Amino acid sequence: IIAEITREGGFPPLLIDPVDFVQLYQSQYQRAAAEGGQTPPAAPTGQA
């Protein structure tokens, strides 16, 4: 809906870099494990 409105309004497209949520999840848990000494849980598998 937003893309359609901006296109029809004559605004240039908003180009946003893709976000790798799996990588963010893994790095957050690796950091927490390094600080707390706990092993991080396995990364979730499957499609959301």
C-alpha cells in the first residue's frame, strides 16, 4: 500500500537495505553467551 501511494504520488522509491534477522539473532546470542558464559540456544529453523 505504501509503495503504491508513493509511486502514484510521484515520490521516488524508498530503497532500504535488506536485514538479515538470522544473523542478528545469532550474533546477539553469541555475545550473550560470551558475556554470561552460557551456551546459546540453537538457531531456529524453518520458515516464518
